Amino acid sequence: MTIFCPFCGEKLVDEAKFCKNCGKSVENYTHINNDTNTNPYSFQPPVEEKSHTLATVLGFLLAVLIPLFGIIIGIYLVTRNDNSNAKKYGTIIIVLGALVWILSFFTAIFM
Ligand SMILES: [Zn+2]
């Protein structure tokens, strides 16, 4: 394969670190070209996310039944960095738990 200097257009030897015409470093460019050439069909499979289904289901249940524990599980889910859904559901559980908690206070006052 032929690589040309990205600065002056001079034809370069494979694995050349410097352009022999303008003297600029072309190492990065030749390496990028080599990587894409040796592995043209390689692709990164999506990183498998850890599932927190049990904690999520438990969180929703507890948010309604025992809001304090629901909120704790919600915080646990929000702090998981290995799953974007856990963060999303954790936030919902915290809000839900807080709402149920507030509602239970109101019913306690007005009952
Ligand atoms: Zn050059």
C-alpha cells in the first residue's frame, strides 16, 4: 500500500516515522492506516451492560410499600456506573418513593 505525507504529499515508505521530504513526523498517520488495513472488518461489539433487573423490580415494589427502602435501592441503582438503565430506573424509583412517602404523610395528617 502507498502512503502519502499528509503535510507535503510526498510518497512515503511503509512504517516511515518521518517524511523524507519535509521531515515532519508521520508516525501516527502510517499507524492509523495500518490498523484499518489489517482489520477492515473488525468492529467493537457493544459493551454488555450488567443487568440490575432484580434490584429494579424490588425498588419499584419497595418504593410503593416501604418508600424509605425503595429510595435506598433507587440510590443504589443510580450509583451503578455499568448500566444506563439502572440510573434511569433508579431516578424513577427515588421520585416514586418520595411521592409515596409524601402522600403517606398527607394521609396520616388528614385521616
Ligand atoms: Zn512531507
